[in-house]
Amino acid sequence: MPRFLIFIFVLLGCTPGSVLVARAWGENAAVWPGYVASPWFEEQTREICFSPETRAIIVAPVPSHFDPNRPTLLVVYATPNGNSVEQTLGCAAVEGLDWHFDIQHAAAQTRMYRESEQNRNVVLACIQADSLSWPAWKAKHENSSAIVKRIVDSLRLSIPGKEVQVVLTGHSGGGRFMFEFIDAVDEIPAYVERIAFLDANYGYNNELQHGEKILQWLKADATRRFIVLAYDDRNIILNGKKVVGPTGGTYRASYRMIDSLRSHVELEESKLGEFDRLTAMDGRLATLIHPNPENKILHTRLVGEMNGLSYVLTLGGSNKAQAGQLNGPRNYTEWVQPSPYEPARWHSIAPVISPRSGTMESGELVAKLQELSLGEREQQVIDEAARGNVPDFLSQFIDVSTQATGADGVEHEIVFRVSPDYFSVGTDKDFLRVPLTPRTAQHIADLYGCVLPTRKMVDVIYRQAATKLAPQPMTEDRESLATFHQHHRMIENQRSEKDRLQLVAGIKKDVVITNRLMERPNRVAIYGWHKVDGTPIQPLTTVHIESYVDYSHGIRLVDRWATADGTPMLIQDVLRDETLCELLSDEGPIQRSKY
């Protein structure tokens, strides 16, 4: 099996400039780059914080239990309203623990399914909006559908190995995430093999062609399945009032969908235990609705107590012996972990670079990118980043330290870790530094578990850089890809190959974060490009709109974990702290540390 060297972990306590540990990605690696070992079930986990305001935890088998020569099934599970990722993944109920941890058990039910799946690897990605409500998140973002599509694509591309197929599922308000994905496309992508709404299809809308898209997708491949699990919620009473209004609830949404589909397919009615079942297309389209004669609240019971997730994962597959019957008791209890996920606490403050799943050298990449529009070009760069098509030397993050006296009058110290050069795509021997718009830069930083620097951090990085090169300004075609490439070659002609292992500065202006973006939120902030005497060519400015990018811009990735006064802290928390912010900011506290 091919192996690719990925340099990963920056060890706690390393001194600035220390040699980093190299680990080969492969079946014998302890974990993939960017992942941390879980204490349970021979798994590894990774947390990704996407912009805007979304985060995911990925749960995968450890490399020794992941066969890169087999296809992989990625289960994308959108969290319900009011539940975090950790609560949705679930754990054993213990005294004093929030009851939300014991109602869904997405991790345990997926584990049970993984154990029975003999032909594919199974990976779970549970994704949450920071507001704990996908409908509320959608209301804040005009381009919500495009963001959701990009998140799913990035998650899929970040998984190594062969073909990666997707199960799109979710509970309650998580259905909004699922419909946003469907709304983002004219045709549901071929990589989606199963869509399952777990009492989550409130947003079904005939006017948005949801039914037409689903039927077209189902008809294109006999292995695809569409499943709706719901119950009659019309007459539920809570605190003396009906839970849903006269037109709301999943029961009514389900029958809006059913009535629409009847004109296109013949639905067969039957019973499955207590459930009313309607199926079509040899059972590949299935709705299962509990009549709920006692008017109980079955909303979360459908998922956890009735084994809903394991049922929809296995329905129609080859693992019927392991499939959860659609009723209680829970059949996955042996797969429940004893305590909540804490990937941030388990994290060894390591920068995140994806396992390499393909290479594209700079010559080939430039030829491909120059034919694309700016938006298409940057999407291609995001895809290359997600695939891990990044020079290995960029993964050798370097410690940078600085001290400052805080508002408390005490001197504090911080060690933060930075990529040795600006973001590039390609291989060690043939790569290209790619200037990017700030939103794309933020997306890539999020994907790698990193942040963008402040003005003060840029100055600190320059002072401690082992290789300081003289700026090479250009004046013509500043925004063209050809100029990007020409400037990259000029930089390479200034230094030797051995310098790649050192921290380099003086070659680009940095895209930075600043409080000025609160006043001008649709701008790009740039700063730096220091001369050899240490003075920056570019003062901090937000004069350009966010879609502007030229050859001089560079993206420096900073590990989001730092060590402040000996304690691991997130960079964003340091920037918000009224005392510690002086370590990284010359503007006082920075509340918004992202584009």
C-alpha cells in the first residue's frame, strides 16, 4: 500500500525551532494527521470548525482498522435543535450528566452498523450549527445552501482512500441542513447513496422541487435509498398546549411529500409493527409513520429508543441480521461509550494537514486554474487542500514565542505554532503559493484546525524567521494567475531548497484578522511584506473588497492551539482575554477572530 510522509505532531513543551516528529500515513500509523486517538472502540476523532459558525466531529476507525483499498461510507449526521455534537454522538447516562447525551447515540448506532459492514469502511461526521439550530443558522446566511454543500464536499474529500459515498441524515432541525444541501444542487450528486430524515422533514417543499430531485436521483441508480421516519405529532399536548401548529409537524410534512409523490410513483401500503409503511421503487423509497394513538412525544424516541438510525442505515442492505428493529429496546447498548467526546482535550495541539489522497504538481495545476473564474479557481484550491495536495514541508509547524505585560501588570508568555511558509498546493518538488480571498483562506484554515494571524503576530513571525528575503514587488497584471506563478518562481530563485525547513518571511503580505473588519466586514485586511530592515511595505489596511486578491497576498496558517503561560489555550480565547490579548494583538481584545 502506498504511504505518504505527513509531518504532524508538534509536541507539548517543544522549544521554538525544535525538530518536529514525522509520521507516515498508512495502516500502521497510530492516527491520521489531525486526528486524536479515542479511548474507546479503536477509533480516532477529529474536530473541524467551519465558517460560518459550524463545527463537526468526525469519528473514524483507527488506520489499522481502515482499509484504503475498500470503498468508504461517510455518514453525515446533522444535529437536532438544542443539541451539541457531543450530545448527539452520545454516551452512557450517569448521575449529573445532561440528559441530552442519552437520547440519540449516533456514535453507538453507527458503530454497530460498522461492525456488520464487511465490504466498506464506515466513518461518521456529526455536524452542528453553533446556535444549536440549523433553521436559525439558515436565517442568518443568504448563501446557506452553498455553504452546506461546500461543508459536505469538504468532509467527503478529507477522508482518505478510494471512493467515498455519503449517507445524508439528521434529526429534528437537522433536516434543515439536509434540505439546504438538496436546494444547493440541480441534481443530487451521485456520491450520495442514501438520504434518511429522522423525524426531520419539516422543510419539505414542493415549490422547491424537493420531490422531483429525490425521484430523479433515485431513478438514476438502483442502489440508492430515500427513507423518512416520522410519527403523528398533530395532537401532542405539552404544558397544556399543542406542540405543533395547525399546519406544522413532520406528520403533515410527510403527507405533503407522499401526496406529491403519488402522481409519479405507485405507493404500496403495509404495516411494520406499529408503523404505517408506504413504499415504492422496490422499497427504495420508504416512509414509516407511527400513528401514535396515545399522543406521546416520540420525537427523540424514534431515533434512540426505537433504534431509528441503525434501522435507516441498514434498511435494504446486506446486514439485516444487525439491523435495528424499529422498536425498543435499544439494540446497540454494547457500543455506547462511557463518557462524552472531548477531542479538544485529547488534542496534542497538533496542526491539521489532511492525509494525501492524490497529487497535482504546479505545472498541471496552473494549466487547470488559468481556465477558471475566480470562484471556480478558489473552489478547486479548496478541493486540493481537502485532498491533502499540499507540500509536506508545510506541515512542519514551527514554534514562535513572545512575551507581553498584560493589563494586570504581569509579564505573560505565549508559544504559538505557524506553518513555515505561505499556503501552497502541490508537492515538495513542485508546488505553487496561491494567493486567496479571505473567505477561502478562512475555509482552508478551518479545515486544517488553524487560524489566520493578527498584525502583531505577523511582526513576531518576521522577527523570529530564520530566513528573511527581500520583497519582490511587481506592477503588471497583479491579479492574474500567471503573475502569481511568476512571483512564486522569483521567490524560489531567492532561496535554497534547505531553507524550506526554516521559517521564512518577507515574501508576501499577510491576510490578517483585525478589529477593523467589524467596521468594514466585507473587506480583506492585509498587512506586512517586511523589508530587510524590518519595516513593513504594507500598513494594515482594509481598503480592498473581500473579492480582491493579487500576487502579493499570502496565507499564513497558525495552529488554533497555543500555550499561554504554560497552559494550552485556543488562539481565539487568548485574543478575547482582556489581559492575555496583549500577547497577540496590538489593538486590544479581538472578539471576532474569523472572516
